[in-house]
Amino acid sequence: MYGKQTETAIASLSRLAEVWDGGKTRLSAADIADQRGLPKAMVAKILSTLSQAGLVQGNPGPGGGYALARDPKAISLREAFDLFEREERSSNCPFGGGVCGVGEPCALHTRLVTMQSAVRKLLDETNLEIFRKAVQEDGLIPVAKGIRPDAPRESYRAPASRRKAT
């Protein structure tokens, strides 16, 4: 659905949303990285980009750190997505290499259009408030770094490719 930079941006923004108190609480890039199990250098770079885009505010030095620049309700996932991704608008058809929209729709056409519409809706209609509410009101406790459940739930990620033993 999206790349590593976007995933890291959303993970960082979600952590800042979880502690949102009007911007008083600030977290360092290292804190966010540790709490989300992400590389510190990558989180620092992503936070810099988010700051330049006006999504977070950063203060350097002791007592500094990052906070959301706006209320979590006012920041959509789309804003983070658009910083790091280019929405694919290809007209190539995966079925036979033709051009989508010419002739009869391919066997996958309706499913692909439905999936793309659902992703656009998720990005446009989901804001960071979902993370603030989950932690502050619903009592969700994020899983600590390195903890793996005994019975993992279904992931939103595509399954890992299967390799043949040689």
C-alpha cells in the first residue's frame, strides 16, 4: 500500500498523536524510534521532513523534541502519504498489457478500482485522532518493541514471497 518512509512517517505521527495534550508533551526522535521499533536515523530524517511540511514542530536541545503542529483531528493520513508517495495513475492493464479503459474491462478491473478507491478513502478520511483516542480514551496500550504474540493476527501486509529451496 505504501513504502517504508510513509510507514515510518505514520508510525511517528501516530506516536505523537497518542501523547497529544495540545503540544506540551514532546518526544525525541530517539524516543519515537525506540517506542516504535524503528531505526533512529530514519525517524530523525522523517521528522525533519514532517516538520518542513508543517505537520510537526520540533524544538532542539534539552527539553526539546517533537509534537504535532496541529490537533490530531486536523491531520489526515493523506498528508503524510503525499509527502513520500506518488499515487500511481497508470492506465496499463495487468491483463494482457493493453490500456485500461479501452474495450471490455479485464478480469481484475473492478477489483482493482474498488481497492484503489478504498485506499484513497482511508487516506482522505482517516486522521490522527484515531490514535489519540485509542490510547487516551480507549486504554489501548501499544505493544512494546520486540514483543511478539503467541498467535499472530492477520496482517494488512502482503504475504512474504515463497522461495524454492535449491
